[in-house]
Amino acid sequence: MVPVEAGSFRTRTGRMDALTEQDVLKFQKDGYLVVEGLLSEAECDSLRERMHEIVEDMEVPMHCRIQFSTDHDEQLRDQVKGNADYFITSGDKIRFFFEKGVFDEKGEFKVPKQHSLNKVGHALHAYEPLFKRVTHCEKVQSIVRKLGWKSPVVLQSMYIFKQPGIGGEVTPHQDATFLYTEPLGRVIGLWIALEDATLDNGCLWFIPGSQNIGITRRMVRTPKGSFPLTDFIGREPDYDDKLFVPATVKKGGVVLIHGEVVHRSAQNNSANSRHVYTFHIMESQDACWSLDNWLQPTEELPFPLLYTR
Ligand SMILES: O=C(O)CCC(=O)C(=O)O
């Protein structure tokens, strides 16, 4: 296993230990920030190797072989009992979500299983030691402290594959749609590229400054005993494609994502995968986590504090 504290890291505005004032201002202005060199190549490879083992060992019941979609209508349509439950109870587990069309009518894999997954979520940060170490590493803590956060907690984590050829589009959204707090502005995603994220393999695209327009859609739990288990309030507007700018990042870099900034990623039509490890944190001081969110802390896994010192 490779240590996760080696070396200094670098933003696009210079070399330093954490973020500069300039970086913080850029993040506040644009709603996202690319920071190169959070992890070394070897650290990225260790995470990828561990995920390879997890996928080799995965066992997914037939009724849980579900595809993951960020499309509003597809999400509602795909909620059949059993698999909706598999998603909504995944906050304190390590579960598997697949790309479209990877199973035949009997539920058997049509593609090699290492190439079938859209993502694994949502508690790698709690149960997988290597992912836990990266989540709480000095550099991450230093970035978040520089943003002025006093008492951040880790909400969820995901490993996203963006498989070559079939890695699906992620439609424009704001993370606060799914991770709602009062007041807003208390959630950030840290999206760590474990391979170069490029224009060809489906890097993130952002509408800079869009974190200031409020949110247009919320995913909420429906009342206990009803079905589907979640619903949406509001709709995502049709954003002008020309407003989006790409955020390419090299292997080992991290993209900071404000909870309200509008972002998306395209289908990966290239021959290369685009693996990332991403997790979301919330500033818990003076903020309320919505009981309507799909994700809830559990007895098994309360949201852990990010800072360890
Ligand atoms: O990895 C991607 O393509 C999209 C991830 C994303 O939108 C998110 O984590 O909020």
C-alpha cells in the first residue's frame, strides 16, 4: 500500500501546500476549482487495484442488477420495488450500480464484469481502508480548512468508472438536488481523477458562477410506505450548451465542486476509461441536513467528521 501524504501539490495558480487565497476566491467565483497533484500516480494505482479486487469479488443479487441513470424520467421509471430499495439503503454500504445494457434478459453479464459498472457507492470512505485514508488525508483536510470549514462531515463516497465506449452521460445537475441542506452552500464534492480526465473520455463540464442561482430541483423521499421511494420536486431547466466549460484534470488531481454549481459529463466514446474516486462533505456547523434527502446517517454509520486532528 502506498502512503497518501507524499510530496506537495499544485493548483493551476502555483505550487503550495494547500490552496492560495487566489484559489479560494476562484472557487467562490466559479463554483469549482481544479487542483492538480493531490495524489501520486502510485496512490491512484493502489485505489484502482483495490477497486479491481472489489469488483472481482462482487456478488449482486439478480433483482439488484440495476442500471444507474441521472436522467429525471429514467430514474423514476427504473424504480421497481427491490432495486429502488437497493439504492436507497446503500448510504452505509458498498453497492454496485451498472451501465445500461450490460445484462441479458436472464440477468447474466453480456460484457466482462470489470467493464459493466457505472459506479460503486456509497460508503467506501467508511469501510475500505485505502479509500478512508485518502478521504481523511492531510492534503484533503488542509484544502477544506483553507476554505474556512470548521466541522465538516463526510456524507457519501463513490467510485465512478466511465467505462470506455459505454460510460454513460451524466446530465446537467446540481449536487444539492440530492444532498440538500439548510441553508444551501454547505456541501462540496471532491472529485479525484484516478486517470487523466480529458475531453475524449468524459471530463466534467461546469457553468461557472451557476452556484449563485439557487436550486431548481430536489430529490425527496416520499412518505413512508409509499412507492416510488423517491420523487423529484421541480425540473432541471434546459441549459444552453454554450455556457458549459470543460474541467480537464490529470491523474491524481482533484476537482472541488460547489453543491449548487451546475455540471455534467458526456458519454465516454473513447477507448479509455476515466476512473474517479469522489466524496461529498457538509459543513455541519450551523447547517441542517434535510430529513427528506434519500441519504440519511444511520446507527451503523453516522456521518464521520472529516478532520482527524
Ligand atoms: O463523474 C461524473 O461523470 C459525474 C460526477 C458528478 O456529477 C458528481 O459527482 O456530482
